[in-house]
Amino acid sequence: MKFEKVRLYVSSPRIDRFLIATDNNKTKAVRLYKANLKVSQAFLPVLAILEVTLRNRLNAILSSHFTDSDWIINQKTGFMVHHSLTYVRGGRTMHNHYLKKQVEKAETRIRNSGMPVTSGKIISEQMFGFWTELFERTYYRILLGRPIQIFTNLPSGHGRDEVIDALNQIRLFRNRLYHNEPLCFNAAAISFQKAEDIHGLIKDILNWCDPELTIWIKDIDQIAVKIRNAKKI
């Protein structure tokens, strides 16, 4: 397909960034654009494993902590509205009820679909941000640090700070990927460094949960290969 038709379908603002980065070489611009998509594609199964692992392990830990498999429903009136989540800013009383609101939104979506509301369905509806929020300082304190228990292989000297930093970096990168933002730039320059760094953090998180996970995903983890091929352009 000719470059002008690619520009028509992809849009000028999007493809022109690739054109500028390749010194107005139309062939290279299109190749880089497709290589970027292949890198994005490679992240999807690895991120899926990460999200499912994080979700299921946190659910297990909190089910045990509250002795309640329906904690995600019942804690809407429990830790999700703990008094420490209410504060005053600029003379106004504010509430950080993010988790409660996310559960309620999930319940509404499930009801609107005509399905019965269950803890399992609510848990599967939650986005990555819901689970990472459990490691934020206030929620973490309310939960007595229980979320960190999902990491049975956490290196010495690592704790909540290292975990939340890694998770937040992955979350922001994930959001860029899911919104079709390019992963191959640092400002105007071509760079896959951030993608490589995030790949390393994902493997760290999985390894902290269970070293066998990083071995198990080797056959579906094509991120390094796709980045290496993209760098040849």
C-alpha cells in the first residue's frame, strides 16, 4: 500500500511522527510503524498473565485475611470506606473511595448485562489499577500490609515502595499501549528503552510471585525478539 494511503487510514498526526523519526524515509516510517505494533502485540499475552496472576493472588490473600470469599462485595462497607480515607483539603472534606466506586461500577455493568452479580464476576471486571491501588500507602496500612504476601520470592531489602513503583510504571505503560500510543519513542528519537525496562519489571513482578512463572511464559514472551527486530530498521 502506498504511503499516502497509509497516511489516510492511520492519520497524518500519527504516521508523521514516524516519518520525522526516520528522516522522511517513507518506507522506513511504515516499517517502524508496523514494528511498533508488533512490539505492542507481543506485550499483550505477557501483560495478561501478569494481570491474572496479580488479581487471583490478591483475591486469595484478601479472602483469607477477611475469612470471606465475598470480601470484594462485603468490604464496600468495610476497609473501602475506612475513616483514614477521609481527609480535609482546602476546607473541604474529601473521600478516597476509589475501590468502592470501582466495585459499584462493576456491579452496575453486570446487572445491565442481565447477569447475576457475584464476587467472581466483580473480580474479573476490575482493571489493573484496582489491584495496584491496594499497594498505595493508605490502603496498604488499612490492610495491615497483607497485599505484599503475594510475593513469596521478594528480594531482600525490597518492600511496598519497590513493588508500587514497579506496578505503577507497568500500569502507565499498559495504559499507553491500550490507547494505541507508540512505544518506540523517547521524545522525537527512536528508542525502545522504556519498553525494555517495562519488560524487565514485568518479569521481576512475576518472579517475585513465583520464579516458575517466568519460566512458564518463555514460549509466549516474544517481546525481546520483536524489539530486537525493530531496532534493525
